[in-house]
Amino acid sequence: MKNKFITGIRALSQVFFIAMVHLFVIHFINIKAEAWDEETVRQAKIIYSVLIIILYVTCMMSLVTRRIRYNLLWFCASTIPSIGFLFLLHKDKANEPAEYGFIDLKFDSGLFELVMIFPFFYLVIQIILVIALWVLKFPKKYEKI
């Protein structure tokens, strides 16, 4: 019982750290999140709550194995692709406007990036991570079947 409690606290602290890293990067690259209406803020809270729950589940999956490499895999998969994607979103904002005849997808409010694109991208990463951790934990004795 005490071991599960400690693992849960450790998972919460790691999830909190990942969230703070993402918030720091969003603040650092200055993705604006201003002038959102009340409904949008409510939707963002729901979306990010689901992401944090999935992040917690994948963290617990990596910690339960008691192997550092699985926890390191979780940490790298939870930070590197998403931070790279945030920088890509920022880079796309700074680019020159598209040439005549091309659709220019630039969003200045941060709404589309932070409430639609980034959560979807992060959800896909975490689902892939759940599958990967499940496959890595799959007992070796069932491989011959």
C-alpha cells in the first residue's frame, strides 16, 4: 500500500514537472493565449484535464515496471516531440506570408494552436506511448503463441 502511494506521488510530481516545462516553453516562445471567451477557456480546461490524466496514466505505467529505461522513455516521449511541435508552431507564425494563390494558415490568438492542434498532437503521442509501454510490459512467455 505504501509503495503504491509513493509511486502515485512520484507520478504526480513528474506530471507536474512536464506540465511546467510545457508552460515555460509556451511562455518562452510567446504563443499568445489572450482574448479567449469564457466557453473557450472552459473547453481548454477540459481538454488539458484529459491530457493530464492520460499523462498520469502513462507515467504510472512506466513507474510500475520499476525500470529506469521505461521512465526515461516516458519522459522523452512526453517532452521532446511536443516541445519540438510547439517550436514548429512558433516558427510557422514567424514565416513570411504565403504567396498569392496559397492559403495562409496563421492564427494570432493562440486559440487554434493551444486548444486544437497541440492537444490533438499530444494525445496521439500519449496513446502511442500507452501502446508501446503495454507491448514492452507484455510477458515474454506469450511471444511464442
